[in-house]
Amino acid sequence: MPVDQAKRELDLLSRLEMVEIDAPMVLRAVGIEQRWQLSYWDSLIIAAAERAGCATVYSEDFSDGRRYGVVVARNPFL
């Protein structure tokens, strides 16, 4: 990818809302991990989605249609 295009893409990405990982989020992720038997990293994704107010997480790593509290997982490849 040419450098100018990469800079444009990075500029666009930098405008997205960021969700910081802090101690309360880590604790929430551990709770999610225990409740739904997910990996810690998948649990952190769910915790971040909750905090950001996302109703849906798109990933092939979760069971399609599975609800994790207020977050529903969708596999975009099905």
C-alpha cells in the first residue's frame, strides 16, 4: 500500500471511538470469561462492546446468534 494511502486509512481509523482498557473492564472480562466459558481475550471484546453500547459484535470466533448479556454475536461469513 502506498504511504499516502496508508496515512489516509490511519486518519480514518483514528476518528473511531476508542474504548480504554482499565481495571473495571478487566474485572468485567474475567466475570464474562467465567460465566460463558470464553477465552479472556474474547471476554474483553464483549466487555468493550458493552461499554461502547454496541448491541452486536461481528466475528467468526463466536457462535452466531449467541447472546452474551446485552451483546449478540454474529458471524459475518454465514
